[in-house]
Amino acid sequence: MVTSTHETSHRIFQDHPEVLFPVFEALGLPPPAKATIEALTPDATEIKPLERRVDTVLRVEPSEGDGFLIAIEAQTGKVRGKGLSWSYYVAYLHAKFGLPVLLVAVCRNRPTAAWAAGPFECRVGTWTSQTTRPFVLGPDNVPKITDESLVARAPAMATFSAIVHSESENAPAILDMLARGMRSFDKATAKYWCEWLEVGLENTPVQETWRELEKMVATYFPGRGTLFEQTYLEGKAEGKAENQVESVLRVLEKRGVPLTTDDRERITSCTDLDTLTLWFDRSLTVATAEELFSEA
């Protein structure tokens, strides 16, 4: 079953490709900030109704060298036959787009990371026809948060690091450091990253630890049972519409989505909480204001 932890572990790359820094650094590539990165459809299904879906697929055009694809898979444990699926993804994407493919597996514990590194081979006798070797992002190569100033400098990397290390012995200390680092954020920014983290820690041993640490910040992530949502349902939230307006504008600003004066006026003048909630949900993924206000 796909969990919120699974979704957050790969979705963060779509909105914040800077999290790929450890991969680029290990491969000697220019930093992701200097590359053009575009999210592609993760669907690897052919005409026959056999569903095969990669978690996240990114097209990368580096500042130097040729372009390539990154296929990102979040893996919370060993899965029988997964190596076959990964080999298929790489071969299919390579054939479809005519670009080399880097398969990245995101793992939260060392046993899973060691298994995910492969190699996964297609072999007949002594002859290997195909070998698939994922690049693994896990506890051994994703830096832990040891300085709260890192949270302010690189919030996406800090959040991703906390999720990757959520099963380690130091997880509570890492979360405490993250929470203290968030004191430098304005309210809307803190809410945005609290949402990512709380959902990403669902079904992990430290989810309740984080919920205690974030009590001072009201968060909202529809349908996920986060603190802001519980407060809303219990009727204890104050200034809900105003907070949502602030959140929508702040997320769009952080993601670089352009807004005209009329767009801003439409958002700030809205007092309907359901509409603002819908716009907030969309603000996490849209590329234009037109998509935000779409009636579809």
C-alpha cells in the first residue's frame, strides 16, 4: 500500500530538486541549482492494461554535458520482484525518451538501502544480458541535521534528511534540531515545511515526537490528520481564512509561481475557507495562476 511517507519521500524532488545535491555531488555533476529540471509523467504503462508507474521522473539538462533522466523510487522495505520492475522502468524510459536513465532509490534504513543497491541482473548461465544498479539515497549518504542554521539555509534538504533518518536512534534529536531551526521562519514558511514533515513521518516511530514539537505551529494537509486539520475540525482555529490566504501566497512565492496584481487581489479578497483550502492544495504543485484557479 502506498503510504504518505512513501509519497513524500519522492514528491519532494518534484517541488525541490535541490534535494538531489548528494546525487549530483557523488557523480561529479554540476549542482542541481545550475541545471534545468523538469518533471515528466511517471507512467510507464504500455497499451496493454499492465500498470507500471515510476514514483517520480525528472528530465535534467545540466549546465555542462548531455541531458539525462532521473527515475526516483521511494522504498521503505525489501519487496520481492522489485528489481524486475526497476529494470523495466530503466529500459522503458531509455527507449521512450532516448536519454540515459539514473535510477535513484530513497531508503530510510540500512538493510533496505543495502538491498536496493543491487545489482539486479538478467542472466542466462554465465552471460548477463542486463544489469540494473540503483543509486541509493539513505542513512549512509544523506547528511544528518547537526546544526539548526542548516534548516534556514536549506529547508528542503533538512526536511528530506529528517525523513530519511526517521528510523535511526538519533531521529528525536534530529527533529528537535529541525524544530529549533524553524524558529527563524515566518509563520507561513514554517507551516509549509511542517506539513511536508508530518505527512512524511506518517507510520514512523517518531511521528508523535514531531507532533509534540510542532504544536506551536498550526499546520494543514487535507485528509492526513495533521494538527491544523484537527484544530479546524474541532472548531478551535482562529482566523482560518486569513491564515490560508497567507499560506497560499507564501507557498506560491517560495515555488516561484508568477502572480499578477489581479491574481493577488483574487486570493486576498477570498473569504471562503473551502476555496482557500483548494487553492492551498493546488499551490503545492501548480506552475501557473491559471492552474490554481481552474474550475476543473
